[in-house]
Amino acid sequence: MEHTRITSMQVAERAGVSQSAVSRVFTPGASASAKTIAKVKKAADELGYRPNLVARAMITGKSRIIGLVVAYLDNQFYPQALEHLSNALQDKGYHVLVFTATNSPEKVEEVMRDLLDYQVDGIITASVAVTSDLSDRCKAAGIPVVMFNRGQDGVETNAVTSDNLAGGRKIAEFLVECGHTRIAHISGWEGSSTGRDRHQGFVAGLAAHGLAPMQIVDGMYDRNVASQAARDLMALPHPPDAIFVGNDHMAFAVMDTLRFELGLRIPEDVALIGYDDVPLAAWPSYDLTTVRQPLNRMVDATIDMLIAQIDEGVVTPRRVSFDGPLILRGTTRQPKGQTI
């Protein structure tokens, strides 16, 4: 049986309104009365009409599509962040295309090229490096880019992060207050700004008290690498009495290794702190002390930056960071004179 595509003119005739009224009803942000919206949507449902988004994009030059690029989804922080970003964009009438890409320049370039082919209105990269060349190409194509949870030296683009330097210092000061002196750090990937900044803040925080990390290991944001780092640290003649792990994803692997493989007690034998405060961190089986990334504020700032660039054109790139609180739970000792 032949299927004929229903047109907006047919919907207009059925609803008893103009074709432009139908267009306004199905255009995000356009103005139409509640009565008109009800009539048009009723007619559209009865006829089985769906607006032709591709045709509209050709006419308006706007696809209403945002590309989201994420390095990996194993870390529980990123599915949570993508959900928040997607919901916020959909509330503003945008559709979302999600791509995954490793941090290799070749893979990132391939994904970004695909997004340019889709004629997206904007791109958000979540913990993905963007080269200056890629940034320039997006700028030349008139497609704004906002980096989420990652900064990039030498690249002129907007970036939104938590204040990783302050978070690292906060952790160092807290561990010193708890009386720890043999403190190790399993850092995030040193090739990322987040890993470097948390590391640098942590070292500076200890230095302010005349201390230094007994050892720093690049955990690569990888569970297996972090687990092996925990084994190596605890095999030292004088193992650490506290470990700061660069994110919760690695911290969970370290906890499992310490408890179930090495038979150690947390925090009695060794205290542990993570970073991110993903929902799993609050589960009783982990009860992880960690720095909370202010996800809602980061998402709001990311969306505001991106929409401003889409609506206003060229905007001077900005870098914004938000301070996050240290969430005290059961994997750390009680600070002297304080109650957790």
C-alpha cells in the first residue's frame, strides 16, 4: 500500500490555521497560542504528521543538533554528565548525537570530521583533547565548541571544569589534619588537564605543611593500572597510610584490591580519598570520601556558553571553574578534634 507523506499544508487545513502557524508550533522557541498549539498537534496526530527536520535545517541553516564527544564511558561520572547535558539540551529544543573517541589525535579528528558532516550547530567535548588545528577548523565552519571537564593549553575555545587545583589542595590539607604523613597519590592521566591540576594542587597543599607525597603513580584513569599501583604501594617497606586516587572510578578498583586481595582495612590500615562523587561513592559498600564535582553548575555553564555562541556568533573564549566540596565518608579517619 503506497504511503504518502503528510505535509504541513494538510495539517494547516485540518486544524483550520495557516501553514506558518503549523511551522511556529513545531519550531522550538517560536511563539504560538495555547489554543493554536492544541489544534495543530491534534491535527498532526490524527494525520500522522512529523515535521521534516532535514528540510527545515536546509531552510534555516540550523540543524538543532549538538554533538557530544566523550573519551570513554567506563568512568561513572561521564554517563551521569551526558544524561544531564542531554536533558538540558533537549529542554532547549536541541537533539543530541553522542560519539565516543579515544584521546588519540587521529580518532578525535575522525569523530569531529563526522560531526562537521552532520552539520551540527555546536559540539561539546567531555574529557577529549582538541588540537588547535581542530579548533580552527570548527571556528572556520562557524561551529562553536565547549570543552567539558577538560582544559587545553594553546587552544582558544571555551572550557568548563571543577576547580581541580583547589580540590587537590583541599584533599592534602584534610589528610594532614587527620595526622597522615606517608601519603601517596595515584593520579589521573597526566596527559589531561584534570589529572595534572589535581596532582599539582595536591602537591602544593602538602608542601604548605612541609610535606611531599611519598610516591606519585600515573593511574591513567584505568582500573587495572590503579589496582596494580595499589599493590606496588602497599608492597613497599614503609607503605602509605593514606592514598589520594585521581577519580572515583580508579578509587573503587583500589578499594577492592586493598580489601579483598590484600586483606587491609580502610581506613584503619590505609585511608582513601577519590574525586568526582559519583552516585556509587555513597553506596554503603564503598562509602568513599571524595571531592564532589559540582555537576549541575558545570552543565549549566556549558550549555549557556554553547547557546550564546550559537545565537550570537563569535564570542571571546572563556574558561570557567567551580569549587567542589570535600564529602567526608567512611574511608578516611576522623580529623583531630572534629567529628565526621
